[in-house]
Amino acid sequence: MRRVQQILIAVLTVWAIAAGAGTARAQLGSLLSPGPLARPHASLEGVANCAKCHEQGRRVTAQKCLACHQPIAQRIARKVGVHKDAGGECVLCHAEHAGVNGELRPFDQKAFDHAAVTGFALTGKHALGAQQCAACHKGRSFVDASPACAACHTDVHKPSLGSNCATCHSTQAAFTAASTAFDHNTAAFRLIGAHTKVACASCHIGGVFKGVKFASCVNCHKEPHQPSLGSNCTTCHTTDSWRTTNVNHQRTSFPLVGAHTKVACATCHKQSATKVTLKSDTCASCHADVHAGQFKQDCKACHNETAWKGGRFDHATTAFALRGKHAPLTCDACHRPAAPTRVAARTAAVPTRVGASAAPVVDFRGLKTSCVSCHADVHQAELGTNCETCHSDADFALRAYTHKTGGPFFAAQHATLTCEQCHTSLAPARPARTGTAPLAVRFAAAERGCVSCHQDIHLGQFTARCETCHSVETAKFAVTIDHARQTSFALTGKHGAVACRECHKVETGRFPAATGTAVRLKGVGATCVSCHKDVHLGQLVANCESCHTSDTFHLATYAHKSKTVLALMTGAHARASCVDCHKATTGRFPAGTGTAIRFTTGTACVSCHVDQHRGGLGPNCGNCHRP
Amino acid sequence: MSAVPASRPAPSRLAGLVTSGVAWGFVATALITAWVLLGLGGRAYYGTDLAVRAYAPAHRLLRPSGPVGQSFGLVGTVLMVMPFAYMARKRLSGMKGAGTLKHWLELHLFCGIVGPVLVTFHTAFKFNGIIAAAYWSMVTVMLSGFVGRYLFVRIPRSIRGNELTRAELDARAYDLHDQLALTLDSDRLMQEVEAFEATVVPADSARRSLAGQLTGDILFGRRLHAFVGRLEAEGVPPTVRDDIARVTRERVSLLRARFHLERTKELFQLWHVFHLPLVYLLLVIAAAHIALALYMGYVPFRWS
């Protein structure tokens, strides 16, 4: 067991050394060290260097530290900076062996009073860097930084402006805003107007502040005018702004008059610094030629400088003088935007200003003098192209028109007709512009028959011309007809006094031309029953004329022709009237049931007489009685 | 009753704690830790990054060379040396009259717990160089001390601290059995106790293993508690239950110790081999550490 214990002790010893060495990088110094040194002291690692800081029996003395940190020693001696009050050992404030990242110079950056400790107050823009020491203290040592501006900032003026940067710059503003500190009025060139807003570098190019020429504007400003207008810029410009209104345009080749006096400079001078010389002799220099070269830029012919619109143009100088109704019309009433193809050829030949309106070009040249150039031919070429035959530019309406042909036709009842009563249309009878619907009026090609205007109220019962019966001479085209000559039924007797309508009834039914309602004039029939009613209900088959005449329906005399009847017409029978035997009877007749005088009576006595004997003596009354 | 030397009497729990070096060790550890962490600002100090910890407010006090830190180192070192007094008491005949071995052991345990705690605060939780080896050796020794105590208490001893022989151990077990049988005066209860013992004490023919010993020891308390619960359910009076619990606890401990006795003794001997060399190692390195500190000028009670 003792042997085992010895082996274990040996193993543990080796393990302990190995573990410790492994932890402390297998160096004796590390084995003894309470921890790695901070990175700045890394070169002092190792057992051979312990004595460089540690002193036997005295721990770590300030003398040892300051032997290396000489600048600090000097500042302590001078009692300046952070260490001005330092008196004890350095290790009281600076701890080591806290690892390679160990902090050696601990201090609260936020609470650090830079002004009190260093004598360099962080004001203005510097205050922004107060929390970021490294912004100025680039190196590891804080004491390397100097209060001189050039210690941190690059002197871009070197060496022209000396070392006193505060003459122009302050910590209150950015370096580029040096004007906040520098009073340019102390310089030979005082800044007034727009110059006060210009950045320094705009004139002091390349950081050159001394010797900058300023006698003439062109020392700094470029001459934009080509050709040059001279070096005396103040003639037109002031220091307030380049865009000046101080130009006396009357001195130029284009004095401003009329509407031009109210136009802002930039309206014509679109490009800055008048880089482009305006051609004052042509309107097209500024104005877009909306006519696409139709007038070859002779703008003054129609326009003047008072205003573009309202310019006077004498239309009489053209082939079409404006008279009558045409006189008050505005130009665009006739001159409308033309089809692109129509002006394409002309616009191609005439240059227009850049940026001209894309509006359609009004066609002034292409309009013809014929009426149909503007007006629609409501007659659809029916009457030719010579509108002046009927119309005048004073008024489109026709005051009077005399038909040159068809004299008798326009007499009597036709004489008072208005045009529209025959020449009717479904559309408004007004002149219409091209593009509107033509009127449905027929003139030359109008039907000449009566039916072109009048309606055939007979519905085709007559094929003969209307003039056969009617005449314009008669009021309402009334007709006088010779019934005996012109028809197959002479109006004799009482027929002569009968009104036409008694026989020619108004019927609704089929007629030759159509089914409708009309007076039946043809096909009435010549028989009596065509008009008269058969009061005998078909008892008589003979013609009416056998008993009746057209003078009267009454029978003056009648002689029975039957021998049987004639044999009875003796005695009292010979004196009896017709109605004594032929009585009105209601009953069935050949033509139907009704009431009529019955003609067919029996020859037996009881047919007319009452049998007083009630049949007791038999039917043969002649045995006892005589007529 | 035979004149069998009594094993360590089973003291009451409270009495046991009063004389327990481990208990006092834990109490002292808790108090020291609370004082350092809460009273001296150690909680914030030890939580500060090592790179800037030297500038924390508590650094002046708690740094290894500071008033508190160095004092902890000094006292801790003394406490780490104190356990050797126990060795001396055990081995030097001249010290045999100087108190009981048990009390020296309890002092040994107390110092073995508190010493490392103080040294830990002395390090300020910064472990570098070979002294770190000493520290971890110390921690290992302390932890192994708990193992040693576990083995130690499982070797039955007389009231004077002498190990009992197997015969004495058996006699004591029988005595306890008889004592319980007389107290209970109930065959049924006695049979229940014996049945319980059979479940927690392995049979002589059973296989011996360290794992079985550990789990059996851990589970014994719970099983005994469950057994007493069953007795309560059966209506056994509280005084009788307490007698059964007390006697059974001691008897089962004896029987379990008897069952594992040979292995326990072997392990305990081996433990000595491991425990002691680590102590030597840490003392050697600590001595070097102290010597170097003194050489550099970090003498006690001279804090700058």
C-alpha cells in the first residue's frame, strides 16, 4: 500500500505541474504568475521579467513603473494632466495580471472633465467627440495629443494662412462653415447680396485664400454670353441674383412692346445665362408655329404684338370674302384641325420650334370656296353643286321660289302650298355641317303623280289617272260625275235625288289596293236588291220592275193573271182592296221568318172569311152563298 | 446481557448536529458566503469582468492581497493545516489524553470544509499558475473527505472510537434484537420487524457491490419511514413506533455495515492513499505560494 501511495504522489505531482503549466502556457513565469499581463505589457511576460516590475520585499514600486513610463513621470513632476495629483504607487490605480484584455487605464469617459484635467475644453463640435476619446487620441498614449489644431486636423491652407486657425474657424461650426467665424468684411472684398450665401470653396478654390482676384466678376464667374457682352456685368445684374430684371430690352435688337412687355424673361430666355442668341426677327424663335408652316412664318399678316388672338385678318384678300352670315363667324367655325396626312407634306418642309404644342394643326390653306367645303349637301347632290341657285349667304332659308315647269299644276289649290307641304323631310330643315345626316328630301327626283303627295282614298278601285275625275280647279278636288254616261246605272226617277252615300256606302274590307276602309264606288251592282230591301221576303220571283218603277214603289193598279183568281174576282170581290185579302202576316217566308204581306193566299172562302157555321155546313160555302 | 462494548450510541438528531463538524462547517460556510457576497459587495465584485474587476469598489477589500482577501488566505491556510492535528492525535501517543478521537475528527471535518471556502474567497475566483493546481487539489481533498466520512461511519466503532470486531458486532446486533423483543412483547410485531429487516439487509450469500451499498443506504431511510407508516396504520402506539424505529435503524445499520464490512475497510484504506498525498501536494504548493508572496513583499497585515 505504501508503494501505491508513493506512485500516486508522483503521478499527482506531475499532473499538478502539467495542469498548471497547461493553464499558464508551460512557462515557469506563468506558473508563478497570478495571471497574464495586459496586452501592452505582453513583452514583459516570463519569469525573467518579473523583477522589471516587482521588487523584492517592496511589491511593485512607482519607481519601477516610471522608469519606463517617462512621459508620465515628467507630467507628474510638472503636476499637469491626469497625473498632476498622483503621489502613491501606480498599482493603486493601475492593476495588472488581469488577462491580456485587462484594462490598465480605467476612467469614466462620461465623467471625465477634459477642461479641468487637460486644460483643453471640448466645446462646440469637439463636444460631440467627448464620448469618443479615440476620435482625437489615435495612439495608445493620451498624452500624445496636443491642443494645437494641426495636431488633429490637417491644415489644408498650409502654409498660407499661418497656424492660428481660430481666426477663421471655431469649434462651434464645421470647418467648411468658416464664414461663421471669419468676418469677410475685414477682407478687401466685402460680401454682399448672394455672395454672403456662397460657400468659401466656391471662390477660394483649392484652399487658396490669399491672392484671389476679385476686381472683375469674371474672375470668379464664367462669361455665359456669346459673343461677350463685356465685363461690366452690373449693367444688367446685381449681387442679389443672376436672374435679374434689370435689363433694358429697348437697347437690344428686340424692343419689347405690347404683350411682350408683360412676359417674364425666362419665358423666352429658357436657357440660363442667355447661352442661345434669340432671333428677334422671327416669331418662331419663341412661339411655336401652330400653323405648321402654312403661312411661311409670316405671323404679322394676321397677328400683332398686342395679343396673339384677336388679330385682324382681311378675309377679302382671299378667294372667299366673308359676307352675310359668314361675316360674324369665328375662324375655327370653318378652319378646323386638318387630318394629319393633309398637312404632313407642308410641316415636313417647315421647321418648328422645339417643344411646340402637339395640338392638331388648323388647316387654313386647304379650305375650298365651295359651299360644300363647310356645309353639308342636304340634297345629296340631287340639285347639283350650285347652291347659289336657291340659297344666298344672307340666309339659307328660301324666301321665294317659282317652279319653272308644270305651270297649271301650281295653279288653283296648289298655288297656296308651301314648299315643305310637298318637299317634306324627316330631319330638321336647317343647313348642316359636313358630317351631319343628310335630309330625306326629294326635289328633282320627286314623284310627279298625285299619289306622291295625296293618298289614294279609293284603295285602287280606279286605275284611271286621278285627273280623270279630279281637278286642281275644284275645291277640295270635288268630283261631278255623269252617272248615266259614265256608269252602267242611270239615276232615274227617285234615284236622281238620292245622295251618293245612300248607295255608295263606306265599307271596311278588301279593296284592290289593300284591305281598308273606303267608299265603295265600284261593284255596287245595278239590281234593286243591291240597294233596296226585299220587303216580300222572297215570295215574288219576278223582277221588281214587274210591279214597281223608279218613280214610286206604290202600285197604282194590279190585275191578277191567274184564271182561278180571276174567276173569284166577281161581285163583292171585285170591289175589295188588295189588303182585304193580302194581309200583313208574321211567319215563315221563302227568304226567312218575318213580317210581310202574304201574297199567296188560298182560294177557299175560309182563307179570307170566317166560317160562321163553325164547319157545320161543310167547306163548300158556294152551296149557299155568292160573292 | 453480555458485556459487549456498545457501538456509537445513536444520539438524538439535534444532539448529533451540535457536535457535527460537517454541520458547523456548512453553517460557517453559509455565514461567510453571505457576509462576503452581500455584506462586502462580493456579488457585484466577482461578477465583474476580470479585465476591469481591479477597479470595482470592493477590490481593495476582496483582492487576494487585500485586508479581507489576504486574511481569508491566512485563516484558510491555518484551517487546512489543522486537520493534521487529528492525524497527530491518532498517531502520537503523547496526545492520547487530549480529547476523544471523535471530537478531533469533527474538528478535522469542520476545518476541512471551512478552510477551502476561505481559500476560495482568497483566490477571488482567479485561478492561474501552479497555485491553481494547489487549489484544485484542495477541492479534491475536501470532496474526498466526504467520501472518507461516508466510509468511516460504516465501520462500526466503540464509544471510544475503536473498531468493533465482527464478534462484537454480532453480539451488539443480538442485544438490539433482544432489547426490541422485550420492549415489544408481541410476536406479531417482532415478526414484522424481522420481515422488514430482511428486505433492507442483504443475505450473507448475496452479491456485494459498491452500487448496491450506496443505493441501499440511500433507500434505507425512506423504507424505514414507510415501515413506520405501516405500523401507524396498524394502530401501533407512537412510543412503540419510536422504539422500533430507533432500534431498527441502529440494528440494520450494524447488519448492513457487517455485510459490507470487508469491502468498506478496503475502500477506506485505499481512500487514505488518495486523500493524504493530495494534502501534501497542496501544502507544498501553498508553501511555495506563500513564500513567493512574502518574498515579493506581500506580507500579512500590510495592506496598501
